Amino acid sequence: MSVRAVHHTSRVEKAVAELRRLIGDGEWPVGTKLPGEVELSRLLGVGRSTSREAVRALIADGQLRAQHGSGTYVVSATPVSEFDRTLRRSGVADVYEVRVALEVEAGRLAALRRTPDDIAALRAALAARDAASTGPELAEADVELHRLVVRAAHNPVLDEVFTTFLGALRATAASVIADDRRSPDQDDRTADAHRALVQAIVDGDPDAAVAATRQNLDPTLAILYETAPDPQTPANHPFGGST
């Protein structure tokens, strides 16, 4: 029988654990640029090679991203799952296709299962989306409305899948809203489609909810296909680079 000796935790592992603690506790929230190598080594009380290896470990786990010529940034509060890695390697059109599949069924189920609390939450979210002006504010309000549609479907598995999908959805929403190929008329039609979706759910009309979801998502998907006509060719990456 071969038994390997148990070693003390290495300095690299301790540095990794401390970096994860700082990120997980919100000391360095998502979007934060890490201190430079010298300063980071000083803060962690380790040598530069140790801090460098710790940073590489978190980059491999998807919590950090190194941007050439800029620095290293926090991109996730927790280690990234293999599913998230797949999303990060995928193009906007790929992600959007899955969004359509999830949300068409979510809208249909929400129209059948919504509660008075769901209706109140959806109306409030729709009002917030209508009031949003800036790109980031509109993207976040858009995601929140669709999250509530999924919640109103009252399917815990669908809700869990969609929650896992939220990071990619936020990235694609921001990318799509910033796309200069979208005309003001299209933005108006999209706003109308959101109102129609909420109304269909309020009315308990699943067919109308499906139609409104398609009216909302299909035109954007068509634009994305123009960028990546070959399904095997990813569109512009929503995360700004692979991990």
C-alpha cells in the first residue's frame, strides 16, 4: 500500500484562500482591479512568485481575469462552474438562443400559474424598465423583469437554471442594448413587447405570452445571426474574452 505524507498547507494555497475571502466578503467586489504584484505581495505577506501563482489559480477558476496592459480584475464572487465556463466561451447568439428557449416556456407557464403577488411584482418591474434611461440601468431593469417572469412560472428547476444563467444574461443584455444596429423604432417595439408580455401574464393568456416573448427576443436574435451566420461561429463574445 502506498500512502503519501500529509503536508502543511502551502503558502500558495493560503494566499489563494485569502484572495477568495477578500472577494467573497465583498472587500474586492466584482469589477475591482487588483493591486499590482508588488503591493499584492505586501498585503498578503508573501513573495511575488507566491502571489503570482495565487492570482493564476483564481484566473483558472474564473474569479479573476487578466486584461493585457490594464491589470487583473475580479469577474466573479465565487469560483466559476464548468457550465459558466461554457457560457463564457460562447458567443452572444449562442447564449441568446438558450435565453429564447427558456423564456418562451417561462412566459407560457407564468400566464397559467401567476399569483397576485407575481402580478404586482411584474407591474413594478415593467414600470422600472420603462423609466430606465441609461444603457446599464436599462439592461439591469430588463433582466430583472425577465427574472420575475421566470419566477412567476413556479417551476423550481426552471428558476434554478435561469438563475445560473443570469451572469451571461446580464452580459448579453448589456451587449444587445449597446448594439448600434438597433434603431429607436426597434427599441420602441421591444418596449411594447415587454408591456404585451406582462399584460398576457396578467390576463392568463399563455398563447399571447409566447407571442410577446417571441416579439421581444426574435428580432434581436436575427441581428445576432447577421454577425454569426454560421451556427458554429460565435458572435462577439459577451464577456469581452474567453476564460
